[in-house]
Amino acid sequence: MNKIDKLKQRVIENVDIIHNDLIQIADLIFVNPETAFEEYKSSALLANALEEEGFSVRRGIAGLKTSFVASLNGKTESPRIAFLAEYDALPQLGHACGHNLIGTSAVGAALAIKSILTELNGSVHVIGSPAEEGGGGKAIMVEAGVFELIDAALMVHPSTHNTTRRGSLSSCKITLEFFGKSAHAAAAPEKGINAFDALILAFTGINALRQHLRSDARVHGIITHGGEATNIVPEYSAAKFGVRAMDVPYTRQIIDKVKACAEAGALVTGARLKFTEGQYHYAPMCPNPVLADLVDSNMRKLGIDVKFPIPNKGGMGSTDMGNVSQAVPALHPYIAIGPETVSTHTNEFRELAGSAAGHVGMIKAAKIMSMTAIDLLACPEILTAVKTAFIQEPLNE
């Protein structure tokens, strides 16, 4: 067994030593789900666990109250390896995307490598990023320069398959608001301007648009306000949409088409449209191929069968880890915690995230990240290869 394999064996053993503590943290986050930018208990739980073990913790990074960066140096400060922690839950569904496992596995990886850092050049950082589910915490942190000195970034997402090279879709959130005029729906409907009709026409136009979009494109929305009572002509209506595609330029084209559908609804009814784009767009994930090779190897060393995604096949979501991957070499692999018949963002997946199977996946994720960090910190030539392979996707419109 060579030096690197010995170091990896030590971090594997370290994760096993603390696995009960990690399960306790993950379960506490699971039973106390907090949504975007409200993850006060969850972020404190993770940050405190690191601080108690000697990590230097800075809270409220990039103006986000529930963000943090926990750091620990080895022989030197550079190079810097980051483990990304997510911990926000979904509205109503709780941790149906398994972020309780993601945040805890990042902490586990950092704690596992702590005792070995004194033998290595470089430092480890756990970056606590709030609001992945729509708020764009990482996008905000990238823009604020949080990742400027990071040499490589890793996180592992629970899933129903094991893969390393899966990408993600560019994504933008849109809000449609229509303003009309109220009137008695029976006695004087001619005096009203129906804002809800404008919204329905917009939905109809968007539904017709879908059949003429590329197969990778997604447009999906919900009505958030449709009126007050059946006998009142609605003077206000609103909806939220997500627009996604493989690349940013095409996403931009779809946004313009969706806006045209909304404008048509306003024109037909006489309502006034307010069209609002989310401030932060999610960039497509750019998996670093050298990091992917390292993680593939480490997953196999743990007895995990790695599945390669089929190019251009559907089934991708969006993540603000894509924004990180456009700024630094990064990887967002997936670890299976349940059967492929189960989808994330469902009650079934939420149950997996709080189960023994979820715990097993989380422990594997912590081992994968700490083992990969050993590769990067113990072998400068590997980190050089990672940086050489870093190619940003074109984001221009």
C-alpha cells in the first residue's frame, strides 16, 4: 500500500469513527426542515460542529445570514480544497432532496481529514451555502468572490444512481403578474378587466410553445394568485415559472418567448403585465473530467458501481453548483440511496433522506470527498491536471 492509499485508509477509518455523530446531525436537520435563507438552526448545527473541532468559522458570508465558511490549514494555506454544504429544505416536502445528508457529509469529510492535514500542504474549507432550492446561495457567493482562492470544489448529492459526470440545466425563475380592474362578475362584468384571464391565456400560449422547443428545454409554472371570489372579476393574478435548457443562450431565447406569451395575454384582455426575472440564474454544471476520474476511482475503492450518464439524455435538474463550476474546477457527483424508480422532490425520496439507507449514502459521500481531497493535496501534479482540465462553458448570450 503506497502513501496515498494509506492516507485514504485513515480518512475512511476516521469517518467510521464519527459516523454516529454524523447521523445525529443529519437527523436533527431532517426533523427541523428550514427553507431558503431561513436555515438558521441547520447552518448553526453544521458550523458549530466544525468550530468545536478547531476549524476557524466565519458566518454571514456574502451578506447571507445562514452562510458560513469553516477553514483549517495544514502545513500551508494553499492549495485550498472546498467541500460544499447544502441544508435548505423544500416548501411543504421538507428534505425531499436530501440536503440534510449533503451538509452533513461535507462536515464529515472535513472532520475525517482534520488529523491528517498536519502532514499535508494545503487547507480544507467547508462552504455552507444556503438556498439551493431556488434562492441561488452559491451564485450569490460566487459573485461576491467567495470562491476566488479555491482550487477545487466538491459536493456529493443523494440520488437513486451513482454517477460523477452528470451535468445540469441552466435555469431562471420568472414571475408573471397581471393587473386588471375589479367589477361585479354578474351585475357589471363589462366594467372589469380580468387579470386571471390574462394569466390563463399566457399559460395557454406557453403550453403551445412547448412543442416547438428543443428536447432539453423545460418550462414549468404554478399559479400563485388567481382571484378573491367567484363573483368578483379578478383585478390581480400571478404565477411563477422555471425556464431551463442545456445552455444559457437558449434559455435566454425561451425566456423571451415566454415573455411574448405573457404580453399576448395582457394585450387580449387589456390587463397590465409585470414580468420579473430572478436576479440569479443557475449556470449549467461543468463537471471537471480529472476530478470525475478521481471520484470514479475512489467510489470503486469503496465498492460502489459507477454509472456513466448517457449524453444529452433527459432527467437533469438545475443547481447553483453550476455557477461554482464556472468559477473553479468542481464536481457534483451523485450517490444512490434508493431505487431508480424513486424521484427526488417527492415524499418517497424524503423518507429515504431520513432513513438508514440515507445514512449509508451520506457516510459513503463523506469518504468519497475526503479521499479525493487526499488525492488533490498529496499529489500536486494531480491538482495541476485538474486545473488544466478546467474549461468554462460559454455563458454569453
